[in-house]
Amino acid sequence: MDTQRLPAPEYRARPLTPGIVHFGVGGFHRSHEAMYVHRLLQRGHGDEWAIVGVGTRPEDARMSRVLGEQDFLYVVDTRHQDGSSAAEVVGSIISHKMAADAPEEVLALLADPQIRIVSLTITEGGYHVDRASGRFVPDEDLRRELDSRGPVTSVFGMLTEGIARRRAAGVPPFTVVSCDNIQDNGDVARAAAVGYAGMRSPELAAWIRDHVEFPSSMVDRITPVTTDEDVARVHHTYGLRDAWPVVAEPYTQWVLEDRFPAGRPRWEEVGVQMVTDVAPYEKLKLRVLNGAHQALAYGGMLLGHTTVEEAVTDPDLRRWVGAYLNSEVVPTLDLVQGVDVAEYVESVLTRFGNPAVGDTLERLATCATDRLALSVLPVALERHDAGLQADRAMGICAMWWAAAVRAATRDGTPVRDPLTIDLVERDTAPETFLEALPAVRARPRLAASYLDACRVLLHDGIHTALQERPRSHPD
């Protein structure tokens, strides 16, 4: 393969200033928000919207070190289904700081008037907001931070302290943008920030509630975990030594509520959909794409597959997932202007079949209980409460149980989720797993459907389960 030369972005020769602080720089942020800012900078404007990354977890230290050693430049390698690829060097991130190493530097940055947006990719569990009540529920680490007089280093500790310092200095607040796969992610981010602030100062919490904007967003771009093979390929193909390149599919979408009183980049010029209400878009994506991901993850594991492409091209599993999407998910969706839902469903399954991306089922099963709660359970609960069956949604939950048990008792792909691991270590009975599905346990008809699906998997196996037609459970 011929080595190609990738030039560094020309805009790095200009004096860029940071306007965005991003918590949680990983592969997805670098292939998504940072890529949109990169495209804007390539057009010759937006120089005041460069990004400073902040890490709050020990595992973020490697990203900070790698980016620093590479002058904060990295490669995005876009893989197409026909085997071709296109890569470019991205330079929209101009610095990265670890909160634990330099808390005052991060807080000074958050208090700086030139920072007008703080964005987040901290995973579903990073908000510490109870899904049922909408309340902020701090874990043990956050409680220790809240009880101590020492420096804050958590995401919402730093975020609320940064807002407090701006308020004291008469500086308008920044806008907080969640880029995580959570329905109503702006409201969830607000609940976390207000909840954290309320445990230190109820008056500050009320001020944040009244004065800080938390627009919701819908994000979409499949970005698998970078492998050693990806690092070698970038070096071999493009002659660049990037210790942590990003691999991504060609498709990308960002739908963002246009509520930025402190200003924002001209993102609409580079393909971002600026809207007044993101809810229909996020429901479509969460229930179709993320729901299909969960079905493929656990069904694929039980069939012995390891990649998403293997799972979605398995004819029995593909047929079952398609039936789930069309019969149970689509009727729960709202109308989305300009979107043909049937075409969207088919396009999602087609995207999953991209062999060049190499996405893994193990990645999809990370944070399993959070992801099921966000993408599959809302479909089941909505259908149940409308008097409709949700047997395939419960079948996905049963596959999760069976995949977790198989991984624990035999040679299976691990389900890397703390709650799942705790459940399977205590008891492998399907009834035990209902502890993680309290809304299902509270609805006898749904619980019966889940347990029926578990029994089929246990006694007859995944192949029979995929052939089973959903059964009605009378009230």
C-alpha cells in the first residue's frame, strides 16, 4: 500500500484561542464535536472556538499525555464499506489538563470570560441522576468531595465552582452541552449541576437553575475503540506515528438545540442541525440505533460473534432485530421532519455492516444496565402501559442475562458493567437480574415476558429464541 502524506491543518499557524472546555476527551469527542470545530477552522473562521480538554478519571491521563506529545494533533481515519478510507489530521484541541493535577488551572479556565461553552462526554453513569426521580444521587467519591474542604476535581464539582466564580466576578455563565447518549441530556446535565450545587449552596443551585442554559443534543457517529492494528495501519498508510488515532464511520450527525446566550460557533455551516427541540431526533436515535446495538450485542455474543458486522450479517439475528425495530420500536416514535423512519431503520442496520469499522460487541455491552435503561426499557414500558406486548424488548433483556451468565460460567465475551458483574457474582438466576430492572419487576406482565424469554434461552438456546414469535400476555 502506498504511503500517503497527511498535512497538518493550516489553521494551526494562526493564533487560536479557547472558547470551549470539554470534559471527557475520548474517541467519540475527537471524531465528532472536535471534528466539527476542525471543519469550521478549516473554513478560515472560528479561531476563538478552539477546545481545551479536561480529564477527571485516572484513565484520562494517557489521553492527556499522548495528545501533549503530539502537539494535540491526531488522525481521524474514516473507513468506508467498500474498503477505502480517508484520513485527516485534526488540530481543534489545543490543550488538555488533568483536573487532579491542576485543579486551580482548570477552575481559572472555567472562570475565564473567553470560555463560553462547556461540553461533556462522560458516559451515562457520569451524571449521577436517578432515572426514575430525576434527582441527583452522589456516589461515595462525590460525597467525600462534597464533605471535604479540599479542591474539587469531579466534573460537576468543577463545573459548579466555575459558574460560582464567574458569578462572583460578574462574568456571564457559559452554556453546558451534554454530548452523551441520554434522552433529554440537557435536562439531565442541569439536574446534575443543580443537584451538586444544592449540596453546597442552595442559593447557587437556584441561580444556576435560573441563569445557565443546558441545551439538549443528539449525537451519532460510530467510533470503535482504537486498536494496535489501527495505530499500525495509520503509520503504514499515511507515514504518521499517531499513538492514538481515531477510527470512525463516514456517517455523522449532530442535532443541537439553539440556546447559546453567550455565543457559539457557526456550526450550521459545517452540517450541525440547529433546532428548537431535539426530542424527536434523540428518541429516534436512542430507540432505533442504540436499541439495535443492545439487541445485536447480547444476541451476537450468544451466537459466538465478536464484532457488530458479524452480528448484523447473521441472517437470523438480523431478521429478529429488524422485527423488533419495526414492530415494537417504530410505533413509539414521534414524527421527525424530513425523516422516513423505514429508511432510517434500514440505513442503521446497513451502517452496522461496515466491516472496515471493526466495532466490537464488547464495546456495545459496556455500561449495559445504563444503555438498556435508555434505549430498550422506554419502548417496553411505553408499550406495556398502552396495553401492547413488548416481548422482543424483554427478549433483549433476557439475552443480556444469558450473555452475562455465559461470560461468567463459560468462555464468553464479558459484559463490562459493574451492576451486571455484581448480579452475576451473587446469583445467576434470571429473577435476580430483575433487581436491575425495577420498572419491569413492578409490571407483572412484562416480568412474565422477560422470564419466558429467559426460559427459552436456558432450555432451547439462542437459535430457537430467534425463531420464536412473540406471545401475548393477557392482563
